Amino acid sequence: MQTFTIGLGRTWWTRLVGRNPLVRRGDRIEAWASALAVLVIALATPVAGAVGTSVHGARTQHYADEAKGRHQVVAIAMDDAAAVTLPGRVEFKVRAIWNGAGRAHDEVIEWPGQAKSGERTAIWVDNQGGHAKPPPPPGSAASDAVGVALSVWLAVIATVVGAVSMIRRRLNRGRYIQWEREINPSNDRS
């Protein structure tokens, strides 16, 4: 009867610290590089989480400051809206008036739909009363933080995998040269 087991097996551990005389120096280097890579990736996980937490705090504060400086007022369309076709969407531009920061404003702004003269809608303005984009939703800070943390973690993984790959390539090249010398000693270049 033949048994089959799934796991790291003894070969990985033997190559890392075993005393088997058949394990080459390059095999040990490769095993240590892989073990170190796993350790670095494991240690990078909480670091990436800390970076994400820091970004979340900073972005939450930034978005709160933006929200404090913006509020809605009622704008009145002075003309019928003109449709502007852009790749993948249509915008409606209209000349509108509104009161903000103690004075009247008259600008061409983006309207939420096809407007008729005299139609009213709420728009976002800044502290000076100028037309502004709506403040980002509070959930944006969380998505920004997750994106940054994931980017940092994936960058570490890519760097570690690249380094291990370069080490393996270099070791394999040395193995091939050694095998070539052993198979065909007459072609020895040294």
C-alpha cells in the first residue's frame, strides 16, 4: 500500500536545515530565500494595514474639511439647457443664477438634466459662493485606505517574488553550468 500526504513535506525542511549530504549549497540558499520571502510577506501585512489606517484617518479628515466648506443653494436656470455630448455621456450646460456668500452669481454650470428657463435645482457651492462639486461621501475614505494598503502589500509581494525569482534563476544557471562540466569535462572553459 502506498500513502499520499499533502503538506510541506520533509524535503523543504531538509533543504533548509537538514544535514543530508546530497543537499547542495544552492538548494539551501534557495530554501532560505523562500523562507525569508514568506517571513517578509507576513511582516508586510500589518505594515500595509497600518499604512491603510493612516490613510483612512487623513482622508476622513480631508473629506470632513471639504464637507464643512460646501453647502447647497437653489440655482435658477436663465436659459434652456444645451446638451454637450462627451465620450460615454451627455452633459447639460445652462446659464444659471444663485445667491451665495452674500452676493449674486451668474455662471454657465452643469445641470442635472434637460433644463427649461426658470427651472430651479439645488447646487453645491463653496464658502465664496462659487459652484463646486459635491463633497465626497464618507465611504470614500475607506475605499482609499483599502486601495493604498492593498497596493503597498502587493508591491512588497511583487518585490519579494521578483527577488526570489532572480535568486532561483542565478542558482539554476550555476547548476546547469556544473552539470555541463560533469557531463562533458572536455568542454570545461576554466
